[in-house]
Amino acid sequence: MSRPLIPLKAGAVTFTALWTAWMMWWSGSYSSVSLVILTLPGTLVGYLWYRAMRWQFERMGMLPRNDDSSEAS
């Protein structure tokens, strides 16, 4: 695991947990079935958030780019 990505990954996990908790509260159903059903899209949303933020941070120069050609020389 790359050190610069640790805060981004922690943010994605936090975002996933908060999104899932918000959807549980909003739906008003606190059953275990509801938790499982809302965890699946919550995980997808968290992953998509991570990918979008990583792409944006790389674009802004806040993260190192994954460029294998510079290491080949």
C-alpha cells in the first residue's frame, strides 16, 4: 500500500460508512436485511468516490502518477 494513498483510502472507508448510515436513517428501516442491501450500494459508492478522488488528485498533482515509463530508464 502506497503511503500517499492511505488518507484517501481511509476517507473512502469513512465516506462509505457515513453514506450507508445516512441511507439506513433515511429509509427508517433498521433490519439486518436492510443493512445488507444498503451496504452493497454503499460499497460501490465508496469505491467510485475513491476512484474519482484519486483521478482528480493525480490530475491536480497532489498524488504521484502511476507512470512506469519513467522507471524503465
